[in-house]
Amino acid sequence: MRQRGWTSWRILRALSLFIGYGFVLGPVLPVVYNAFNASPIFPAPFEGLTLEWFRSVVTSEQYMSGAIVSIEVGIGATALALVIGVCAAFAVVRGPAWIRGGAATSLLMGPIVIPQIVIGLAILEAASQLSFRLGLAGLIIAHAVFVSPFIIRVVAGALEVQGSNLESAAMVLGSRRTAVLFTLTLPMLRPAIVASAVFAFTLSFVNVPLSLFLSPSNLRPLPIVIYQEMINTRTPVLAAVSILLAFVLLLATGLAEKVFRVRILQ
Amino acid sequence: MTQTAQSLTLEDISVDYGRGPVVANFSVHVEPGKILALLGQSGCGKSTILRVIAGLLTPSAGSVHFGATDMTLRPPWERNLGLMFQSHALFPHLTVLRNVEYGLRPKKMAKKDSERRALEMLELVHMTRYANVHPTELSGGQSQRVALARALAPEPRVLLLDEPFSSLDAGLRERMRAEVAAIVRQVGVTTVFVTHDQDEALSIADMIAVMSAGNIVELASPRDIYKRPRHAYTAAFVGGSNLIKGELCAANGAWRFKAGDTELAIREANLAAGPAMLAIKPEDVAVDPPPECQHRFRARLEEASFHGPNQRLVWLVESLDGKAIVSRTVNSQRDFRVGDTHEIGWKSSDAVVVEMDQ
Ligand SMILES: Nc1ncnc2c1ncn2[C@@H]1O[C@H](COP(=O)(O)OP(=O)(O)OP(=O)(O)O)[C@@H](O)[C@H]1O
Ligand SMILES: [Mg+2]
């Protein structure tokens, strides 16, 4: 049985589903079928099924070393951004009045709103003027700066919602301020911290603009390798590596969910 | 456990959040093992006082003593208190058992001992079955009891309860009220209890401090607060007394109260002669009163409303300058019709002379 009067709502819901999924996933579809397409040109019409391109990715020294650099940068940047981001979140939510609130939070969103190409170029120029050689560390720092606003947003939000009532209760129960931080405040923030860390790692892993300027020629992250391949030779290997990358990131997120017992994807 | 109970003394406490004083010159003393209720309207500074006692807020002036020890500048974790927030504030990432155990952590007890103590406390509040459940799965009354167990587990010197029952429905509230009162008495801990519900204060407390605008209007036993209030504010706030404005005079060693054209004989008054108010509880106002009611008036019924077992009647009394007097009587076969004129009255011993509000 169905109640009357819901028709327009049902149409709207179906429409939003179609628009939402269609526009988000639609553009990805050609990549998917090209990854399994036998044609040696990318992109090309469908010619037959093959796994050849995936084999090429896995055996490619270039892609594999790119992936390792990306993982190193991703982990380093995420760790650094977590320290920066969690500290900043506490400052924004619990700091003195002049540092607290919307204006301060907006200011800390700076790295997101300034075009990354400009940040990349500026860091490169500054480093060369100081005759400072940017290695892996430079890349990690730049990525950390870029991803920390996402961590600040999520962690500050959670901290705000959490309030200070529970901490007051804990202090009255005899725990010193620092003990409360480690037994209560941080454990309660764990889901927010883990989720934002996974998000930060993903953003760093797929980042192009910063890496483009700042990665030394012997340390190329995966997206840069893909970018250069794209300019030189267009083969379906590009599609295959993209699919693999998405798959690995999804897997890593799922693993983080299992290990840390938090919900990130839902 | 009783030997840990201590007296609590607040002296001239003032608190200012930056927009003028919220609490000014607040002083109170609670004997060991007694229950003090802070009763007052929303925003009068009740929670602020609790935060000062707990050390979550430093007063701008005044002192807090537990027994003879000055605690004014000690941090919360050195005060050995139990605090139960309005929101219960259970730690969501810990099980019920770990919540109760949390306060034992700083005591550096052996794990086995602290767990046993926590289980004992859960038994006291009948929550042993829920030891391994997370607080999000508890009902309001259950989290209430866990919060109480958690507050009592470290054997606090003083227990602070901030409107602990306000989030419960009426039936459960009554039951929890009785249960908590029984547990607190059994443990024998000095308790300060905040509420805006007069029933709650009257039924649980040894002493009630009626508060208004950051200060104590009146401090007395529940019986005196209800039966023998000294201030018009108390009389109106607790029990919703009728207040008749007038003047207290002494003539030939007898007290009389003059209101409008009427003069009433008063049994006793502990006020100086002068402007005052006469307070009468609605349930003491009788319709067509028996002979022992010495204060009698002709009155016209203005309004009648039904309140389950009771009916609330509003009368206009001409001889008191048209003053409205509220009576509350048990619903009987008798039906009063609005507009009818009757005689109303009360015993002179039920009329209390109170000080006018400043
Ligand atoms: N953190 C704060 N900053 C500024 N003013 C505050 C703060 N906390 C409370 N106040 C003010 O202090 C006054 C007393 O607050 P308090 O919380 O003690 O009231 P209360 O009696 O507990 O009220 P309720 O019954 O609503 O809980 C209020 O007028 C409130 O606006
Ligand atoms: Mg309050």
C-alpha cells in the first residue's frame, strides 16, 4: 500500500539520485572501460577485453617507484599535518577569545583557497633564493601545509560538538588536566582524527600541482609519473594505473576502518 | 564511608563572568552529611555556585572551605568531589564499568580493587547487569544511576548534583528522586543539590537555600520554607502563596495586619511593625469556611480550572481592594459557577506575615 501525496517528493528524490550519481561517477566510466580495452590507444572505442595493461603497470619500474614515493610523501605529510592540524583545532576551539571562532578558522583555511600552483611556485622560488635543496622533506612539508586545513576543519568540528562538560566531569573525578587530555579528549576525538587522516592521505596521494613544482627529478610521486606519461605516450596503461590507484586507496580506507574501528566511508 | 563526610563553607563568594556580578557575597554552611538544596529560577546562579565549589570556576572574591581546609585556589582534581551534571556527562567511549572506574584511576589502586569497587557501586544503583554496555545504549534513568555511581565511587567528601532529574519524565523522576535520596543518605555524604523544582527540594533536602539573582533570599529547613517563609519571594516561589499587601501593627501586645479597610488578628510575627505582606497557601483557603477560620471575606468567583484531583479557583475580594485570591480544593461533588458569590476564609494560624521584596 502507498500513501497518497508523495509523488512530487518521489520524483525529486529519483532525480537527485540520478544527478548525484550520474555526475560523480559518469566521467569515471570511460576510464574504467579503457583500462580493460584491448586497443593500444587511449582513449579509444571498445575493441575487446584484456588485463594486459594492469600487467604493464605492476611490472613497470617507473610506476612502482612512483607509488612508493607517493606513499612516503603521503604518510609523512599526513603525520605532520595531524600534529599541525590537531594543535590548530585546539587553538581555534579552546584558545583565548581573539584566536577563537569563525574568523580564525577561515584564516586557517588559507592553503585551500590559494591556488596550489602559486603555493608550489612560491615555495620553489623561496627555496632557491635561500639556496636550499628541496628533497623529500620539502615535498612532505608542502603537502602537509595543503592538507592540514582539512584536518583542522574536521577535528575542530568534533571538538566543538564534544564540548567541555565531559572534561570538567573528568577533572572533578580527580584527573589532572593533562591526564584528561590523554584519557578522554583525544580518545574521544579518535574517529575524527582517523577519518581526517585518511582524507588527508588521499588528497596528498593524488596531488599534482604541488608535486609538479616541488618533486626532484629522482623522486617523482605517482600522479607526476602519470602526468608525464600522458604527455609522452597515451596508452591504456594510464587508465589501468588510475583504476589501481583508486582501488588501493579504497582498500586502505577500508583497512583503516577495520584497524581503528571507525566509520569513514558511511 | 561516613567518616569522610565533611562540612562545606562558602564565604562571601562573588563571581563575575565579565558582564557584572552573577553571584555576589554568597555565603552558606552545610553540616557534614547534610543535604543542601539550592532552589531558584533559571539563570539565578545555581550552577555557578556548584562550579565554584567544584573548582571549575574561580570566584573573584570569597573562600571555599571543606572542613577547616581552604580549597578556594585548589584545582578540581585535588578537591575529592562527586559531581553529577544536568546532562549526566557519561564518557561515551568507555563502558559503564570503566566510567564508574574512571574516578579511581588517580588513586593508583590495583586494577582488581578498583574494578571491585566499581562493581560495588553499580550494585548500589542496581546497574550491575549493564557493566559492559556503552552509555549510548542506556535510558535516561539508567545513565542517571551510572552517573551517580561514578560520582560516589571515589568516596567524595562532597557530592554536587546539578538538576540531575530534569531530563526524566514525571514518573521516573519521582522514583529516581527517592532512590538517589536513599543512596545519598546511606552513604552519608555532604551534598549540594541544585534544582528549580520545589517538590524536589522539599522532599530531599535537609536545608533549602532559596536563591534569587545570585544571592540567598532565605535559608531554612523544608518545613519552615514551606510553612513559615520569612520573605514574600519565598512564599510566592514555594507553594505559590497568595500575597496581601498591607501593614503590620502591634496593639496592646497583639499583632494586627491592616489591608485596605480590613484589619486581621495575627497569631505571631517575627517582624518589626511596618509595611509587610500576608502570605496564605492556596490549599489553606477554604470556601464557605468552618467557624475556626477567623479571617473571612465575601468573594466572587472569577475563574475555575480543573487540575485532576484538585480544582483551582480564583476569587475577587472586594474588601481587599479587589485583590485576587487563589484557592485550591479537592474536587468534590460540589461545582462552583463563575460569577457566584461565596464566603472564603482561612485560619489565622495559616496566615504568615512576610517581609516585602526590596
Ligand atoms: N560562561 C558564562 N559566561 C557568561 N555568563 C554566564 C556564563 N555562565 C553563566 N552565565 C550567566 O550567569 C548567570 C547564572 O548562570 P547559571 O548557569 O549559574 O544559572 P542557573 O541558576 O544554573 O540556571 P539554570 O537553572 O537555567 O541552569 C546567567 O545569567 C548566565 O547568563
Ligand atoms: Mg544550571
